[in-house]
Amino acid sequence: MERDNAAVRMSFASEIYEKGVIHEKERILSLLPEKYSSLHREGDIHIHDLESFGKTYNCCTPDWTDQLIRKKYISQTTCGMISEIFQNIELIISHLAGIQSGGIGFGNFDIELSNVFQHLNIIFCTDNISFLNDAIRNFIYKINQNYTRFCREPYYITLNIGLASDKWGKKIAELVLNNFMEMPMEFTRPNIVFKVNKRINATSKSPNYDLFQLSCRCTGKRMIPTYLLTDSQANIKCIPEKVNIMGCRTRVYDNINGESTTIGRGNISYISIRRTTQESRGNRICCSSNIQS
């Protein structure tokens, strides 16, 4: 059976689901204006997650910190509490994955998780760092090997890191990068985005320059992280902590009806446009770009 998503693992349940997806995509295409459905069929545009068109949003960056802070933790030990925190993160992911079509991004994973740790008075010490390291390593393993989304694929998670200035936040970013570098080469999740900022990490005199160097080593080995240049012309007016990107590189920030931020928001739809010249139209050799609407 032909699949659009290379991450899909076929089984009885996923095969039944895939047949439904194919049927629903064809139904949606038949309802769209011919000029758009033809562009999609011919490959000049690609409407991502077409089966969810008009039903749900594509992906989001949840505002999850308060949810974890308000949670009642039953563990009596710090190790158990850290384990519970990551269990709750996994519950947030599994819940969102069932009501949306695309990926899930954490806008400042290092800062946000550090805020939870500080609220719960988790002391920065060797033993707790070891517990955290185990939790992050297990988290990465799970999101690569757990094919529970629609019984056929892992969750697509993006962790934005790099701007934390406190001890816990920096350690979280360091452990994410180090653990990802040690994973089997076939592990491609989570997508990690390192936020580059001249004041925080981009120069040798900035406090997180060591994290930027570590991130570059990780990219050289694994081609992840990718980078968000918060000082670029497009982002210079944005608050660095409030702008992030998904794994598909889409950026949502400006807002005409509220605060300009990425946190708590996401894409309505996601369309790739293939720009072709008259000469290249026949063989589709061209440049592609992504446009969010």
C-alpha cells in the first residue's frame, strides 16, 4: 500500500486506518475547487494531512507548564517525582496527538521544565541530575519506538532549547543534546531546535556559548538540532522566548487578536508549494517552499 508518511509502520490496525485515510483524502479532493485539487494531484502543491482538512488544526505549541505545576504528585522521592513529571508530559503528548493532525512543539523545553522543577523544589544536585538524565533518555527512546499514534507511527515532537539561563535549564538542554547524540542513528526524534541569540549563546562571551558549541557538535553528528536565529531580521522584533518553530520549520508568531507569541498556538493548515518553470514543469525538477495559512 502506498504511504505518504515514511515513519508509518504497517500492521493490521494501521492498514485499516490507512485505507480510511486514502478514502477520506479522495473525498476531500473531490469537494475542493478543481483548480486546487488538480494542483495537489499533479504535485504543484501538497496539502499536508489532507484527511484532516476542515476537521482540526495541523500542529501546536502547547502552554503546558502551569498544567504540570498544578498537578498533584504522589511520589515521596525526588526520583519518583521526576518520573511523574515525564509521565505527565507523555500524557499531554498522547492527548494532543489524538485531537490534531500534526506535530507537537515545546517552545522552551529547558526553561519550562526548569520552572516545574523549581516550583516543586527539586534540588540541583548530582543524584537528581542522574535521575533527570535517565528520564530524558527514556523519553527519547519512547518517542522513537512507541508506535501508538493511530496504531501506526511515533509522535512527532519538537523541543526548542538554548535560552535557559538558570542551572536546571542549562542542564536540561545539555542532557537533551548529549542523550540524543548517544541514541542509535536510526532515531530521528525528537526534532531539536536550538535558539540562537547573540546575548545568550551565540558569542564566546555569552553565558550559554558552551551549549551552542555542544549543539553544533550534535548537528555535525546527527543533522539535528536545526537552528532558529532569534536575532535575524524576521525575528528581531520578537521576544526570543515567545517565538519557536515546529519540526516542519513553520513559524507562527504575529497575532491580530491577541498577544504576539507562538506559545499556545499552531498552524491551521500546512501547504507546500512547488515553484516550477515552464521548462522544468515536465519533470518536476524545481525548488520547493513551505507556506502556512
